[in-house]
Amino acid sequence: MDTAKPEPTDVTIRQARREDVARIAALIMQGAAKQTMTDAEIAAEAADPAYEEAFAAVLVSPDNTLFVAEQAGTVVGTFQITLIPGLVARGRKRAKIESVHVAPERRGQGIGAVMMRHAVDFARDNGVALVELTSNKDRVDAHRFYRNFGFAQSHEGFKMEL
């Protein structure tokens, strides 16, 4: 794990709240591999009620937790963890970390490392033996970050939109 850069001590990780939803949606859009929206378009999209509905579904799911990273009272990052039971390796529980995003103006400050350390600790505390994540192929900087953090690119992923 790359520890050359000190992590910020003023970043806190907490479970997301309803009032965070628009900011989380905006962070996800800002972090898109091919982000082409203006700030005004992002703000308008983030206000769509569908995000509130999605948050409500995550909130009631016992296997999903949505987190935010907060710095000086501002949400500067987000990630979601899904706990996945399975039969592989004698029932080894997995965790999938997804929608990992740091505000563009705050990248490179160690916030992502704080978030990932929290995610891995959360998974371990919940009996997880394997943590996995996916990342868009165009997010080269994110891939370097994950490799430096200790993740191996061991599988090729596939998706199908329905």
C-alpha cells in the first residue's frame, strides 16, 4: 500500500443522510469518466426526485451502506459498500465498494485514501474476507490509486444495461 502521502486528519467518514443526496449525486456526476455536463446541468440533474428514491432504497437495505467524507462541514467524497454472502470459498462473504468519488477540486489530498481505509475496515468489521470494486476503464488515475492502495486487477468485468 502506498503511504508516501500523509492522509488529511480533518476528514471524517459518516453514513450518508437524506440532506446529502443532491451533493452525492453531483459528486457521482462530476466523477464520471466522460463528464460533459455543466455545473448548472449537474445541479439540476442532482435535484431529480429519483435520487431521493434511490437513497431510500439503500437506506432500508441491510446489506448496503452509503458513506460520505466530510471536511470542514462540506461533503467532499462518497462511496457505497454492499455486503454479499455467497457459497464460493466455503461461504466467504464479499464486499463490493462502488461509486467512489472525491470532489474534483479536492483530489490528490489523501481523501480517497481515508475513504478506502474506512471502507476496508468497515468490511473487515462485518466479517468480509474479500473486497472488490469496479472502475470505468477510462479512469486511469483512479486505477493507479486502487493499485497503489493494494487492489489487484485480477478479473475482467462485464456489464449489461437492461
